[in-house]
Amino acid sequence: MTVPFATSARSSVGLEWELMLADEETGDLAPRAPELLEALGSDADHERHTITGELLTNTIEVTSGIGDTVGAAVDDIADAIAQLRELSDPRGIGLLCAGSHPFAQWYDQQVTDKTRYHKLIERTQWWGRNMMIWGIHVHVGVDDVNKVFPIINALAIYLPHLQALSASSPFWAGERTGYASNRALVFQQLPTAGLPWPLTDWAQFEGYLDDMVRTGVMEDASEVRWDIRPAPRWGTIEVRACDGMSTITELAAIAALVQTLVEYFSRELDEGRQLPSVQPWFVRENKWRAARYGLQARVIVDDKGTQRLVTEHLREMLEVLAPIAEDLHCVREFAGIETILAGGASYARQLAVADAAEGDLHAVVHHLLREFRTGPARTLDLAP
């Protein structure tokens, strides 16, 4: 099977953000995406952004156009949210985002009436119906198809760092899970989801797709749901490992980190240097550690098995990436990573709110609604 990799501008950026719809008063999920999309009609047809439905009717996805910078892509997302709020606010529909909803139950949710979603549920059954998960997808343009898998394999070393920074699903169906990112472990239950296979070149990827299509596992490359995957249609590498970001400033920070990492590895390849890699079993262990412990995780950072606190290792890489952030004009967004490290990721803020509210998860939802509208609060400011 021949799969062409589209031409794209090097290190261009595209963003996708999955948002929950909730009742402003009760905080419970609201299956009102079809209503909002019908009201939207064709109003967004001439915008750079898109606003679409997702697997469940409690979800809206906003997508940027192709941005030369992270800031341009984030501006598209902000425009999409502003347009969406014109419809949601008068209807009492709140917008929020996290990797999971703190207390909603899967059996109360409705599947969007589209053939591909019904096929997914028919095949995956209970696990498919349990996909009450929300995430972000960051696309970064790559200028040479031969770079794609070396960069994906190098990015796998930083998958736990991205997962820990974005972790925002400590609760599941009313339970405190003990995980910073329960979403990470739920999502990998779907066929073709989870960690990417350690392929070395594009020909191996084409062979993988040929095997999967020939045996009826998938229909095309769009059904590859890896945590980091190639997106042939767009000519990008797409990072899908992150939980849903609770604020737009944190979304921007993660996008800047992904963009600078991809550009860094691309420059290393231009200079003829081999990119770092670790054994696949270390990658798998790191994913679990980040899901379990978030920013307190100790991760394996090289093929010798060296272990470091994820925050320490990340700060070292931030120093290396800082000049690239300047070149890519994303210094302001890139600085948001240090803000997350200093103030805590969303999972920690949610846990603090739950503790202050004596375990009332409705307080956590209202906290997420406020954060989505106004931005993250400092840890000391958290209150139910």
C-alpha cells in the first residue's frame, strides 16, 4: 500500500481541542452538541477554525487553521470558542475541559448519530461506550517524510513529560482513581490506540497499514489512534497523548513544547546526528508512571535505564529548546510550561478542590468551568 505524505510547511502548527458540554447549574454532562451545531449552521464556513461534533453528543471539537506560529493557531481556537459561547451561554451550557468528567456515568451518554461512530461502538462494545475522554491533538508540519519515524521515536522519550504536564483526569465516574491521568490508560484499550509501534521508516508504516486494512482491522490511516502518529493527509506528526487541557494558556504551552521538540529533532537530523531512543519496554513503563504519578513521576530517560524526576529532566530540555522557541516566535507560549511546573497541572488543582470541598465532585466541575472561562488559578487560590 502506497500512502503519500502531504507537503506541509516545516514546523507549522494545527490544534484540535475536545470540549465537554455541561449544565451550568448541575455540572453534569449535557448531550447538546447537535443542538449547538444546528444553531451554528454555516456561520463558521468562512472562518479559519472549525467547530464539529465528536463520538458523544456531550462533546464539541474546535480546530484551528494551519498556523505559521503557535500564537496564530491559538488565536483560531479562541475565535472558535468565542463563536461557540454566543450559542452556549444563553442556553445555560457550560464549556470545560479535562481528560475525564469527575462524576458522569458512561451509560447516561448518547453516541452521535454517524455511521463511523456506530461501527466503532459495535466493534468495541463496553470499552467503546466508556470512552468518556477528552484530549488535545497537536499537529506539527514535517518537511521530509524520511524524518517522520525518527522524530516519532525520539518524541516517545518525551511522551511522559507531555502526559504529566497535561494530566487532568484524576477522577472517573465519581471515583478518585489514584492516577493523574486515568484517560491515558482507558484510551489505549481501543484497537489501534496506545503507543506507536517502533517503526523505523515510512515503508514499514505502509506495510503496517497494508496488514491492518487487509485483515479488516481498519479502513485507512485515519483509524490509527496512536499517542503519536503520522498524519499523511496533512504532512504532519500528530501528538495525541495529552489529556484535555483545562485552559487555553495551557493548551498554548503544550503546543509550543511539541512544536519546539519537533523542530529540534528535525535540526538534529539536518546535521546528520542520530536521534535518541529508548527501548520500547521503557517507553511503555514511562507512560504508566506518568499516568500514575503525573509531575511526581520518575522516568527512564536513556537506553541505559537512567531514571530522573520528570520535572528535572524537562527543565533541562527547556534550556536546550529556548533558542528554538525564539526562532519559532513562541517564547510567550513556551514560557507557559514553567508556569505549569511551578503551579501544578490540572489534576493537582482538581484534587485540591475536591479535598477543600470534602470530596464533593460537583465543586470540581464548577472549578473546571471557571478555569476554562478565566484561566488557571494559583494553588493557594483554589477554593470550591
